[in-house]
Amino acid sequence: MTPLFDRVALIGIGLIGSSLARAIRRHGLAGTVVAAARSEATRRKALDLDLAQSVYADPAEAVAGADLVVLAVPVGANAAIAEAIGPHLAKGTVVTDVGSVKLAVIRDVGPHLARGVHLVPGHPIAGTEHSGPEAGFAELFENRHCILTPPPGCDKQASERVAALWRACGSEVSFMEANYHDKVLAITSHLPHLIAYTIVGTASHLEEEERKEVVRFSAGGFRDFTRIAASDPVMWRDVFLNNRDAVLEMLQRFTEDLTALQRAIRWGEGNVLQEQFTKTRAIRRSIVEAGQAGRFDPREPEKG
Ligand code: NAP
């Protein structure tokens, strides 16, 4: 394929950044890929794995001459990075990101970009609970959605170029307002993670003896929660801090629905329970039919 960009600078080269590096290389989507990583260990790994031609400690150095910059760090790190790289971005550079929250990216990155630098926030709905450059793989984005949330007035050509990149990585691209994205993801991704962190936390508070039983019989549903609750703590801390309003709103609704089920259990209202479980089963079937049910491999869950 003809390269879509001359020089791509990946800021952050963990699970998502390294998967993108691999996909870009596999499909020949950029002339050059460079990266910036915070720790010496990650920089060394990225070079050992041949993920980029050069790997810099300073993100400002990495973005020099880049026509695409991808922020692939926890969303709470974006503001400081944008401040550091802002003065070094050439006119016409496209800046995108992969963060799980979108309004916060526009808030934190936008003010640091000069006129003529185009911000096209993005979120690949693909991931695993693993982190770091070794965890990535080129196929991660295949047959997955990628949501782009260009702010009002965003350069059309810039957002189309970012869309083309994700399509070339195998994703189906959707455009959405950042606000709407954050609401949808609050219920489909953020709340499920919060519930998983809570259930696993509750189990860990049980007495030692019972905890052994928790591990022993975990196949009964709990195991899936432990997998989600093994997700990166820093990434998820930042998601909740940066999507606070939408998550709190969904949590309120969830709490009300949970109370309704609690009531049905207390009063033996089997019909209420059965009706609810029948509806949710239909939702699962529609996800399977849409091809979004994951790989059926417990080691490689689909997340986002
Ligand atoms: P990851 O594997 O933990 O990699 C994070 C990268 O960011 C590493 O290179 C890390 O450097 C760097 N980093 C962390 N904190 C930093 C800081 N304060 N300043 C500068 N660099 C920093 O994380 P990931 O899963 O790729 O997630 C990256 C982004 O993708 C997040 O915004 C997340 O919301 C989004 N996302 C994740 C998933 C998922 O399932 N994991 C799915 C979709 C989107 P060091 O290694 O040197 O610490």
C-alpha cells in the first residue's frame, strides 16, 4: 500500500502504541515510524522489538518532522505531553490519540496546538488486559471499531487521513461527537470495568479461607471479572477521573436497576428476574451476530 504518512511519531509505545506500530509496518502505512517512551526499559524493548526506527526519551524530539503524531499514553498524561510537543509541531501536522475518553483529550491537548495543526481524537475499540510493548500485535484492530471525534471546525482532510489509517489497520471507522462517545463508552466499557474492580475487590476482602474457594470455583462467572479487573491500574484511574460526569450518571442508573433486581429477589418475583435475563440474553445474541463477541479465547478478550 502507498504510505499514508511520511513520518509517524508514536508518543507512548505500550499495548496500543506498539500494536499500531506493528500494523503500520505490516501494511506499509508510513515511510518512517519513530516513538517516544518515558522509561529506559520501554525504549530498549521498543528497539529490541524493532517497533520504530528511533525511540526518544523526549517527545518533543520525536515529533520533529512528523506529519502524524499519535498520543498513546494514559489520558491523564496528555496535557503535559501536548504542552511539551506543541511548539515543535510543523504546520499541517495531524495529531491524534487512542485514549478511552474523548472530551478530556480535546480539553487537554487542543489549547497547546498552534493554528494549522489538526487535532483528530480517536479511540480504537480494541485491547486486552495486558500492557507494554511486548503485549501488542498487528491484528489487534482488525474487525474492530475505531471511533473518531473531530471537534467542530476540524480540517476534513485531516480527519479523513486518520480514518484511512485505521481502515488500513482493519478497523471500521465511525465519527461521533466527543460528548456522545464518552456517554456510550461509560456504559459499554467504563462501568463494566468499575463493576469488575468492585466485585474482585469485594472477594479479596473475604476471609482467607473463603478466598481460596473463590479462586477454586472461579469458573462460575467470577473468572471473567478477574480478567477485566487485571486491566492497567493507571490507564483506568485516568479513565474514571477524566470521564467523571458520564460515569457517575451511568452508575446512578445502574444502581437503580440493581436495586430493582434486589427487590425482585427479596420478594420472590421470578417473573421480573426472568424477563430481565431474557432481554439481556437477546442483547448478547445481537452482539454475537454483529461479530463483536470477541475471539472466544479467554486469553485474548476484546476491550476498549
Ligand atoms: P500501556 O500498555 O500501559 O502503555 C502506555 C504507554 O504510555 C507506555 O509507553 C508508557 O511508558 C507511557 N506512559 C505512561 N504514563 C506516562 C506518562 N505520565 N508520561 C509519558 N508517558 C507515559 O497502555 P495502553 O493499553 O497502550 O493504553 C494507552 C492508551 O490507549 C490509553 O489512553 C488508553 O485509554 C487507550 N486504550 C487502551 C485500551 C486497552 O485495552 N488497553 C484500548 C483502547 C484504548 P512506560 O512504559 O515507559 O511507562
